[in-house]
Amino acid sequence: MHYQLAFVIPNPVAQSANGGEGSAFCKRTMSRTYYVYILASRSRNLYTGVTNDIQRRMAEHRAGLIPGFTSRYKIFRLVHFEMFGDIRPAIAREKEIKHWRREKKIWLIERDNPTWEDFAERYINAHQRRTNVLRRE
């Protein structure tokens, strides 16, 4: 299985479906980008999730719109994410990471992000600047 890591969140771009002709479901699931992500609080509580819209999901976490664990413990710093072209391996990867011990999740984060930088911080600011520029035009 191949996982692609990146540190700048791109806008989802449609990808061509490999085979699977005939099924609208197959074409729909193959034409998106899915993200498995790990969030951390300042005290390093961790949350693993999957989404097809990372911008929306990070905004929801930051605003505390989803009641439960992440809003209760203020878990909204995006410290790790992986991109997939198909939802099935994305869900499988999310489940895999969720079953890991905390030490292994920390190893995964620190392998590519030793300072626990909030990747969403950089991305959300850039996205807001682009949106503000477009509104002025």
C-alpha cells in the first residue's frame, strides 16, 4: 500500500478513475481526494479522523462545531495528514492508526513534523488571504 505525505494542503483535484467503468459510485469515489489526519491539543491529546474536505473539517474542529472529544479537549492542531485518491484505503488507514498505541502515533507525527507544527495554521491563513483578495475584485 502506498501513502503520500504532503505538508501543504492542496485543493482537492479530480483524478481520473482507473477502470471501474459503469458504476457511478466507483467513479465518484475515485475522483476525490481523501485525507486521514491527526489532530493534537496543546497538551498533546490526539484525535485521528478521515474527511474528503480538509478545509471544512479543520474549520469545524477549530470552531468547536462538532460536540464531543475534540471540542471538549480543544483538539484542533493539524499535526499529520495523508492523502488518498480512494475512500476505501483512507478508511482502512484511519482504522489502522486508531488502533495504534500512543507511542506509535507520536512516532508517526514526529517522523515528518518533529516540532508538532500546526499545518492548518499556515494553510487556513493562506486560504483566507486568497478569499479576501477574491472578494475585493
